Amino acid sequence: MDEKRIEDGLNKIKEQIPVNYELKKRLRKSFKKNGWRNKLLAMVAAAALLLMILYSFGNKNFTDNLIQKVNAADLKILNQMSFINMGKINAGKIAEYNGTIYIPLYDKGIFEYNSKGFKKISDRPADYVSISADGTKLVFSSNGSIYLRDLETGQERQLLKGDETSTFYENPSFSPDRNKIIYTKKVYAPRETHGFEVKESSIYAVDLKTLKAVKYADGSYGSFIKGRDAIVFEKDNKIIYKDLKENKEKVVDSGRFPAVSPDGYYIAYEKTQSNAEEIDGVKVVEDVSNIWVTDVESFATKKQVTMNVENKYINKENMVKDKKVKSIAIEALYSYYDPVWSSSSNSIFVLKNTNADFKGNIMQLMRIDLSKEKLRAEDVVRRYLQALIVRDDDFAKILMKNPPSSLTISNPHPVAYAILKSGSEGEKMYVDAELSYAYTMDSYYSIQKSRYYLEPANNGYIISSVKNLNTVEYVSKNDILYKVENQKDIKLLDKNSVPKEYIPDGNYRFGPVAFSRTGVLIFTMQGVNKPEVKLLAYNLNDKEFKMIDSVDNGFFYELKVDESGKYLAANFFDERTKKNGVYLYDLSIDKKTRVSSMFTGVEISNIAAEFWNGDKLIIDITSNAGQTVSYEYNPLTAEMNIQ
């Protein structure tokens, strides 16, 4: 493969992989390279910036049957990470049932996401969806009208018709018994000067059998409560509980977008609080949005379940200098919208918008997993390492007592982890773990072993300090592959060591490498003048080589081995199609699988293996519509699950 072909290929990779502009570059040791490899390394570093996944780690042995009835204040947060990237497309309130997620995308329709992939199920430009308690029907609002969709037959019918001018029907959701739809009726009228004002915002419920509608209250975002003759809704930026039998209302808290859990125990809602400071005589007010949970029983306790942070993209000092005003209003880094409970009542889904104009704001779907049980020390370290891999500094810092200002890096970047053991040093609890790093498109792989010290905290444990125990690097220098440990270079092999039948024709070089815990070095030999690549294994114990694969239509740009050393995931760029692909190899039986073939009927614009979550592979898939979804694949059972 020549220099221009490599450059074109990398540009294609950069175009297709979701961009994370928040990452900081990190330089590693510089090795002697020829001119075109220096330019390639610069492009590779840029490409690595793009390898961001939005993944919520729903470990099923934690999220199944988690919550029995406890006070909201006693709920523990297992995870709070994003797993679907909407890109620049606005999304409305979602719905979920038994692992299938329904997302309304403005002007594009309703999409269904599950273990089989994702597809559009309705062309109507919806902005709000809700699902029945038995998972058979959707109700949604579109252009001010409300529709019912039978998920088994695909049939849709209009339930309430707005006029798209003055009367709009919004925010529909089912009653627990599936017999009623609660919704908001809004009436707009033109102002005398310009624009429109809301003349009416009322909450109604329509009986699906008689189609008779009854007004319940003034407000919006109404929800029924299982086991109670009551509703919860929003009015004047307050969360209101109304006893329908007694016709009495009670203010629960300030906030928006109330959502009642299917079991009727909790209410989730968005609440914005303001922080004020004075800079050079100018009052700067920062609005901080977060998601809260309260009890339905008595509203006695409340818990904040997200942790918004200061907006690092706003320079308040410059804003004060540039604008000669008395006060300035700004927003924290994130804004949260439309929380929705999972059908199991164990998790909250919420839309999360990044308030930073880097190539357009980014809307993400986040899942917050809750439990009544505290996290074990190993669980905290596992989630911390997962957060590092997905480059979620905010969540990683929550798990640390004294977090640094920056945690994640671009290259080399973490691609796998392994929890080794736990124990104690005196009164200190610790967990030993390994974190593997790789350089995109380069011959570099390292394994860093660290000891994480923890102390008790409200959620279980918190990381108090980290000690590096050992680091081993596998790297190419001047066409020789070395193992580097304790600042000593140990030669493993050179180009002349490889059997001739395993070498590409013409000029070639070492490409990406990886190391298996079974003592096997996996490496690539890439043709320079044509798109031919050999994927090889070298056993460090018996010094034997083995051919894993030979491909003549592109190049591998990253290799990732699972913790057992049995499975290899290889990210590949196809020169013919100009698209990325993923190959999964079972090294024990010499089996090769193209991962995209597991998704039938799905229009995929990009696919990438992101990292190994223990023995499960995390895969990112981007649709032609621009959404990126993370999936977890278990190669042992061949099960694919949306995360």
C-alpha cells in the first residue's frame, strides 16, 4: 500500500467514526521512523481521537431484579453512561420494553433498537413516545396529533387530531391498565405584537373504549401512578402530585419532565439549580441541570442521580470582558431531558445534551442503573476502568476521592481491562487490575498493572489512590518487535524471523500488534505498495509462528484480544468499499466471522470493535441516519444485546 492510499484510507476512517473533540493528545516515546511514517503517525493520532463509544454498561447480573421498595435516598447508582449517540439530530422522549428501545427522531420517524439491530418502524415525525405495560402498543405525538401503533401488526390509527395551528395534543402515555391515555392539550393564540402565547395547557385522559376525554388538571407531562388514583405532572416549573379522588394537589419539588416508575414507587424528573458568582463586577449565573428521584409514598426523600459539571467550553472571564452587561447567564456542560423508566423499574433513560458548539451540539441517550445494594470494591474499579475506556471523565471522577483535572488520553488509548484480585493492606482495601493500551494503526501495545486503593463511601466504595505496579510494552523499533519492561528492550523478532510464506509480496512493514495473556504476540505485516496484509501469531514460549488470516483488499488498523486470549477482534478498512469492518477470530478453532453479518436488514455506515468488557466484545454501529449504538456480543453464546 503506498503512502497516498494509506492517507486516503485513514481519512475514510476519520469520516466514518464518531468524533470526540473533548480528548487531549498524549505523546508517547518517539521511535525512529521514516518520513511517510511520521506523517502517518500524525494522522493516526487524529484518527484515534475519533474512536469514542457511547456505552452504558448494563451488567445483567446487577440490573436484573435490583430494586425492592426502598427510600429514594437509599438508592445506589450502578452506572450512568451514554450508549446511543444521536449526533446532531434532535430526539424526543423515548420508550423501552424488555431491552427494546423506541426513539422518536424529529423529521425522521420512530426507530426501534434491540439485539437484532435497528430499523425505522414509522415515517411519522414523532416527538414523544410511550409504550403499554404489556409492550404491545405505542402511543406517540406527531405534529400536534396523537397516534396509536400496534407493534405486532404495524397498524397505526389517529386518536386525537390537532389543527397544527392553534390546538396541539402532546405528551401521551398509557395508564397502567392500558385502558386510558393521559395527554396534554395546548392551545396557542397570537400575541398583539408578534409571536404566540399558550392560552391553555391542560391534562386530559381519554378512555380507549369509549373515546370519552376527561380533564384532570392544568399543566403538562402527566403520568398515572400504578396502584393509586392519582397523577403526577408539571406546572409552572414544579412537579405536582394530584389525588384524583380527593381532588387535591401537592408540590413535590421544583422541576420538569416527571416520569413515574412502572412499579409505582418512584418519580424521576429534571431539576435545574442556579449557582451565581461575581467576576469583575458582572454577575455570572450558571444553570445546572440534573436528574432527581423521589418517593411516591410520601416524597420524604430525594436523590440526585446525575452529576453535572462546569462547562469547560465556556470562558467566563472572556465573556465578562467582551460584554459590558450587569449579568450573564450560562449553562453547565450538560442539559438533561425527558427521563423514562425501564419496564423493569431498575433503570432510568434520559436524553443528555452537551452544551458545547463543537461541530454542533451532541444529543446522547444515557441509562442510569439503580440498586438498593452498595457496590463492591471490584465493581467500583470495574466501572472506573470502563469509564476510562469510553473516555467518560465525568463518571470516572465520581468514583474517585481526589480526581485529577484530566483522566483520559487519545493515544495510546485503553482497549481492554481485567480484574485480577482483591485484598487488603492493613486497613486498606485494594483491587489489582490490568489495563491494556493500543496505538491506532501502529505497532504498539502495552499492559499496565495497577493497585487501586479504596475506602467506604455512600455508594459502597470510592477510589482513594492508585499505584502503578508494572508496565509491559510491545513495540516496533526499526523493523524489530521488542518487549519493553523496566526500561529494558527485549528483542522478540524482526522481519527476517518471519517465515517467507507468511510475508506479503514486495515491500512491507509491521502494523498493529496485540498481546494475549496466553503468551502469544499477535501482529500484522502490511504491504506498502498494495493493500495486502498478513495477520500472524507468535508464541513467545515455543517460538512458533502461525498464520491467522491473509487479506488482500485493505488493512487492519487495530487489534484487541479478550481476557482469556481465545478471541481476537480486528478492526479493518476495506480498500474496495472504502468502509470499516470488524473480523472476530476464535483462535482456538481458527474460525473467522465478519461481525456485520450478524445484523440482517440493518443499513450500516460504520462499524468498529471498541473494547473487550471481560469476555464480551463491545461493538459500535452507526446507521445511515447518523445514530451510533453500542452492542455487547458474547462469542461463547453468540448472544448480541443492545447496551
